[in-house]
Amino acid sequence: MRWLIALLLLAPQDVKMQAKFVVGEKTTITVESAVDMEIAVRDGEGETTRLLSVARKEKFSQEVTQVAGGMPAALTLRCVTSTQQKSGTNIALGTEVTPLVGRTFVGTRSAQGWVVKDQDGSVPPAGGQALGAWNEYVRLLPKEAVKTNDSWKVEGSDLSDLLFPPGTSNVAGALDCSLESFGGGKATILVKGSVEGRGKDDSLTILRLAGSRLVFDTRSGKPLSLTLNGSLESKRDVVELIRKPGSSEDERRKVGEIQAKSRKLEISFLFE
């Protein structure tokens, strides 16, 4: 009998992961990111390459002000701290406080995706347009109960707000998720795969993830951390408008291209 009980205790458990959002709930989110990019510009005069490294450390407070369909529909977001370190070709190493610090923003979910505005309704400074999109982590959770090593797929189109800047369209590809481990009410989800999207400037961005993880507390229905590791590649044509001879119409003509590839891409979110 004892060996039977032991086998039952060791058998894989069914794990149900249900996110819980409550109006008035407050969360502190610490965000750290590090990106090293190699940027190549090609035109009629040849090719030039430069390097750019950007690291950000930020902390935000978030309050849920409206919930719909089991997801936050509106948030109040305040930036507690935000610093950016930048270096690269012809750029001296330096650290600065970003314009986000001390400001409060309002985030809402719309048919066009996640929208963030300053308290006065204006567009937030650079780096603030995607605040609150970290709540889209719920897209990575399985819709049904799973066991350790079970896997599921998430379409890239469902992850646009989480992975790409606002205004990105034609998001395609998918991520493969699997329950890597479960214990003490903590589920670790392994995330990998490739997704791509088209930016407002018609650039094509490809994001490849490997070794990325979401740690979720099944008892509280809250995330503990989300780490995104992988590579990023972006390509954009440089186009000039040239007037056709004897016509009032302009012709778009490619005169070069800009291609950026990451040497390092690490982003982490800590939820407290």
C-alpha cells in the first residue's frame, strides 16, 4: 500500500493557471532591460556599421481601476524610478534619468490594443507608450489544466502588445510554451519561438526567444517574474520620392537599407 501511495504522490499534477485581477489592486513592477545592437546602413556609397548599447532600470506602481473579461481594462501607472545607460559608436558611456520619473499615466485596453496617455491626455514621453502591457503575460498561460512537460502554442498576433511597440501590425509566427516545473504553488513556464511584425515605418522586426520564462503563483493567481531572452532583428528600406518625368506623380525608389541585429537581448519583469 505504501508504494502505491508514493506513486500517487509522485504522479504529475494537473496545474490550473488562472490570473486574478481586482479593482483597486496595487502592484510594483521592476523592469530591467539590456540590448546591444549592431546597425548597418547600406546606400549608394557603401556600408557603414555602428554599435549601440542601451540598458534601462525602472520601477513602476500600478493600480487596476477597471476589469473586463478577466483582464485589466484600465490602469493608473506611476513611474517611481527610471534610468537609462547608453553607449556605442561615437556615443560616450553615460547614464541619465528619463522623463518618465515622477509622472503618472493612464493605460486602457482598446480594440487597437493597449493605449497609454499622460494624465492630461497627451502622448507620454519615449519609453512610456507601452506601460502596462506587461499584463499581457496572461496570453502565455495555458487555457486548460496541464501537467509538467505539457506544451501549448500561442499565436504571435495575441502577443503584439507584450512583445512589440504600439502600432506594430501584421504580427505573425507563434511561441511554444511548456510547463517546465511545478512546486509549492509556483509554476515555471518555458517560452521559445519566433514572431515578427511590421512597424509604422514599414520596418520588419523579427523577435526570437529562447530560454525565456514566466513564473506564476497558482495560489494567488499572480505572476512573480517574466524574463525574455533571445535576439532581435530589424530591417527597413530607405526610400526616396522621385518625380516621374513629365508627370505630377511621385515614384518611390529604394536608395538603401538599414539593418539592425542584436548581440544581446535581455528583459526582465519582477512583480511584487
